[in-house]
Amino acid sequence: MVNTGDKVAKSAIVMLCLRLFQRSIGLISTLILARLLMPEDFGIVAIVTIVGLFFNILTQTGSEQYIIQKSEVNNDDLNAAFTLDVLTKFAIWGGFIIAVPWVSEYYEDPSLTWALWISSLALPIGALMSPKLYVLKRKIEFKSFAKLEGFRKLFSFSIVMLVVFFEPSYWAIVAGDIASILFAVIGSYFIAPYYPKINTNKITEQWVFSKWMLLKGIFGFARSQADTLLVSKFFGIADLGRYHMSKHIAYIPANDIIIPTTEPVLSALSESKNNKTQFNARFSTGFFITFSLVFPASLFIYYFPQLIVDFLLGEKWVTTYNIMSILGIAVLLTSLNHLFEISMISLAKVKQIFIFDVVTMLTLIATLWVFPGETIEQFAWHRTYLLIVFSFLLVALTYFYIRFDLLRILILSLPIIIATFLAVNVVSFLENSSPENALLALGYLGSLYLTTVAIVSLVLLKLPWYNSAREVTFVTSYVSKLIKQ
């Protein structure tokens, strides 16, 4: 019988491989689109994305988290989750349609109208997703889910390339997004067959849990996207495009690798929420994995943004160097904050996280509204300073409820910190001798960076205390199993 630890590790590896595949496709798409489209196009995409995400957040009733954290799940639970999704998404879709003219008028861009109307179709289509998917995640069975997501990305990429061939504009990205959600809905019934029914028997029970997830999602979204909204107010559409693209690229490690890789941790933590010792052990292991992945990625973005921009975006995006660098710090903070938040959610402390999101969101908006800075770079720094403060507060809040071993996770972080800073110095020393070609430069220096981090980390983790630490033993033993297979 496969134990939970092995299932979590396997699922984490599956999700990591999936995201690496998806990101590879995404990077190819970015390489092409950044050279065919203008910053203004990405400015429009940014507005469409923000508006779409906002209305989508209004429909996030927490069905997935509700099903995952339940001890037992039956058809009534699944039907209630499906019913709640259908009712909320179709209702919010109507509000979306009505709001579009006002959004276009606010930004003084009539071209936004049809782009927003078409993108709004993601809501009613997404409402029809098979609720049985939640059961797969609850059982920490991510293999079928990963296959669906992989083919979904390929299909979306094909649609984007097809449209951009005939119409090189933001419409290619809009079409790709709709194609993606449509494929996901159809595919969900292949990997998680289920005949959902409209059933309100357990909606009240779910709503007790979900109302806090919904409120948390609204204010969490406002906090995460407030910066982009404020950029659209204080700066022009082209600057918005530069900021949006920089943020999109900088957050790739967090959104597409770190956070999905730690997704199985929520299931594992929820399973052990009544066993404090086991819960804390899984929490520290999750932190060790997350920090080991995100810290090197964040510092590479911070110190070497030009390598990333030159390769992915090309010459017309050189003005994003400084923005990309500053956002590298935010990647570290966002990834670690996600781990602390899912740990709180696994203990059903959704209300507390919601209150935290409300306070930090209002603080962020008020501060950036009063002190936006004269340039986008100054704006990005102000936002980063706020994120640092919020991170310390979240750590304190999580510690109050979980009482994790703070000293232990700090000690676990040391080998990665030492290895990463050593790698930064090695790459900085050899940077002037790197190839002029952007692809070769990134490949050469990036490989050197990762190799240095890996070798130095492995050497330090062989020291007596680390060699016997349960977190290190768990990760190394599972990696060894994978290599042998």
C-alpha cells in the first residue's frame, strides 16, 4: 500500500513535470508573441485578464477545497458543489456582460468591449466542469489531471498560433484562453466521469465553509492585482503592458512551478490536521521543498533579469530590466506566503486568512495610491517593501496557530541560501565572458548557476545534522527512487 508521504511526493513530481511542460510551451508562445505584438497589445490583454479574473474570483465558492478537506465525500456533496458553481458562475456572467461597456468607457478604449465579452464566456463554460475532479485531488491522484492539463496547454497553444498567423493582435491570446477552458471542461469528463445533477441538499453545509473562501478570494485577488490596476491608473497603456509582461515572466517560477508543486501538500496537511506532530513534520517538509525551489529562482531573476528579457522578449523590451529584477523578490515572498496560507486553510482557519487578506489589501491599495512613485520602477519597489512587511505578519499569524519549529526551518534554509549566493557570484564573475547570443548566454549562465546551486547544496546537506533531518531524508530518498526507476 502506498503511504501518504509517497503519494504526496509522486504527485509533487507529476505536477512539477506538468508545469515544466506547460511552461516550455508557454515560453515558446511568449517568444513568438513578444516579437509580433506591441506593448499596447499586452496592455489590453492585462486589462482583459484583470477584469476576467475579478469576475471569476466572485464565483470561487471553494468547492474544491471543501471536498478535499472533508473526511467523507458522497454524491450529494459533489452535486452540491456542481450546483453552487453553476448558479454562481452563470449569475456573475450576467453581471460581467452588463459591466463591459462601463469598463471600456473607463479605459477610453472601445476595442475592449468585444474582447471582454468574448473572454467572459470562460465563466459559463467553466461552470460545467466535472466535480469528480475534486475527488482525484482529494485522493492525491494527480496523474490523470496532469495529462488533461498537458493536452489542454497544447490545444490552447495551437489555437493561439493559428489565430496570430491571420490576426497578429491580442485576439490570439483571447481565443487561446477560451479554447483552453473549453478543452478542460470536455476533458474533465474523460478522466473523472460523472453525471452531475442540480441538487441543493448540502449547499447550506458547503456555504458555511465556502463563504470565507469566496471572501478570501475576492480580497486576495484585490491584493494581488491592485498593483496592476493602479499602474493602469497612474501610467499609460504601454507602461501597463511592460509591467504586466514583466510580472508575468517574473512570476513563472511561482505560478507554474512552485505553487503547483506544493499543491499536494494541502491534501497531506488536511489529512494530518488532527495529529500535531505529523502535521508539523509535513509542514516543515513542504517548506524545505518550496524554499529549495523558489529561492534560487528568485535570486536569478533579481540579479540577471537581462538574460531573461533578452531571450524571451527581445530588444524592444529592454526597458523592463529593472522591473523584472524588482519583481524577483516578490516571487520569493509570494511562494512562501502561499505555503503558509494553505497550511492555515488545511486547519480550516479560512476566516483568519480572510481577515489578513482584507487588512493587507486595504493597506497596499492605500499606500500605493498615496505613494505610487514617479516611475514604474519606483512603484514596483514600493509594492515589494509592502510585501516584505506582509510576509513577516503572515509568518507570525501562522506560527500563532501552528507553532511550527521556526529555528528548524531557518536551519533547513541555510544550505540553499549559501549555495545560491555562491552561484550568483560565480555567474557574475563569468557574465562578461558569456556568448553574445541571448539563447546561448542564458543557457550557459543559467546552467552554470543551477549546477553550482545543486552541487553546493548537496555537499552541505551531507553534513551530520542535515544528513539525518527527516525533511532531507524524505526528499533525497524519494529522488533516489525516481532515479532508480
